[in-house]
Amino acid sequence: MIEVREVLRAWLGGAGLRTVAGRAGVDRKTARRYVAAAEAAGVVREGGLGQLTEEVIGRVVAAVRPARASGHGQAWEALEAEREQITQWVSKDLSVVKIADLLARRGVLVPYRTLHRFCVERCGFGRGGRTTVRVAEGEPGAECQLDFARMGLVYDPGAGQRRVTHALIFTAVYSRHMFVWLTFSPTLSAVIAGCEAAWRFFGGVFWVLIPDNMSPIVADANRW
């Protein structure tokens, strides 16, 4: 729905379809379908942004994204084709983030939330087999966990196309308060920039930073 709204906002602002599509991160055919559906719903280009009510957006979405018999979209269908492999990964206790990375190597890119739901509903993710170990809670502001997560496709104005986005996630161990820094390249520079932004967000620096085995900062993992 956000994607539809952004396309129509840019179109009502006078932008051409190429520009509209680029700003919203969709192809021109998709942008054209959104505009055509909006016009069919009574939206006129000279009418201003006030025309984009929830009712109108809902009608456009219903027109361009008709309900599927299965109740799921293309991302779910792509995961169904990989169900056997995903189930094997789940049985090996791989995280959803790791599974997303492995799927991307096979050319399957889907939203994280869709993948997580699929793993739970179709592949038994999170059901038994794992032992929960209670640990002593630390002090406020003492420890912060740091890890990269592979996200979906986001339009990159510099490259003129959509690119895979990575989220550098900071989680305060005591409060579980989180800060997310987005980057197109999971590099050491991105980690440094993300840390500086996180310290401004949290209002200070944590005593201990606990990173996962991220290649930009972990040269060689030691299990001990």
C-alpha cells in the first residue's frame, strides 16, 4: 500500500512515469498500472494529494493486486518451491537470517517477515529441540549486541536501481531497546558509521559491544 501511495503522490506532483517508478522502486509497467487504476477510481492529476484517501488507495490496491486463491503472494510461492531445502536448514538450527542469506545465493529474495512466517508455519521453525539457558541480567547501558541482517530490495538513487539492503541492528541487552542502521554494503566503514549513529541515538557508548561473526569486523571466529 505504501508503494502504491508513493507512486500516486509522485504522479500527482507532475513527475513522469520513469521518474515515478524510480522514486518508488518499481518498474514503469507497475507504475502505469497503479496510475491507470487510480484514474479509474476517479483520481485526476490536477486534483491534488487530497484525493489519496484510504478508500481510494484501497480501491487501487484491490484493482492491481487481486486476491489469490492460495491467499499468498509471489514471495510465499517462491518459498514453497524451496520448502524441502528450507526445512533441512531449519532442522540444522539455522537462524532465519542465515536462511535468508542462503536463499539469496540461490537467487530467491523475499521479505524477512514473509520468510520468518513461512519457516514457522511450513517448516517447524521454533518448535522444540532447543534448550533455553537462563543467564544473569547485566546492568543498564553495559552491553549491546550487534549483528547484520539481510533485508529486501530498496531503491538506490546513486545506482538508479533497487539493491539488497542490509540492516546493522544494535540491541541493548538489558532493555532490549533497538537501533537499526541501513546500508547497501555491509563493510567496516558501514559498521563504524552505524556505531557512531547508534551512540548518538542511545545517548552514550556501551561498555561492551557483542558482535556476531560479521566478516567486516571478525577476521577469524574462535569458538572458545
